[in-house]
Amino acid sequence: MSNNNRTVWSSEDGDLRKQAQTISRAKSLPPGQQTAYLHRESGGRGGKTVSVVKNLILAEEDLKTLAKKLKQECGAGGTVKDGTIEIQGERRQRMAEVLRKLGYKVKIAGG
């Protein structure tokens, strides 16, 4: 039996799960209607700590703009990954101050 004749599923629209994720992030909610959750993570980073902002409903462009502002205010590097903002180092307190000034409600999670 040959492996060249395997049936592969496809559709005209592609993977609908991926489309649902991009649609849900297409529009940004105003800061006053959102709560930013700040976490500290170090797993999978060689023991280095990053501060993560989660649960924000922002368009990709707005998320990148907010990440840039947080990086500048904290004086640290960072990135946008999977709808979250990661800032290098333990910077949750400084990030909370910046986010509150921008109008977000803030919850600091984790130890």
C-alpha cells in the first residue's frame, strides 16, 4: 500500500479556529472597560523572570503600541506573544502604575 494516496481534509475557508481567534481580537475595548492581569513567569526561560500582561482585548496594532509604551516606561526589553505582552524582569509594580494612568483596572497575580 502506498502512502501517496492519503486523504487530507481541507476546505475553501481553511482552519476556522484560527479565523475565530483573529476576529475576536479585531476590535479594541476602551481601557476603562478592561482589567489587565499582571503575572510573573520564569518557566522555560532559563530561570529568567518576565512580567506578563494578560486578558487585554486589543487589536494587534494597539497591543504592539501598548507593549512599546510599557517597554519605554520600564526601561526593559519585551515582546508581544499570543495576545499577551511580556516585559523582561520583575516590573509588575511599574507596569501597574503605567496601566492605571492609561485608564486600565489592574490586578497583580502570583507571588
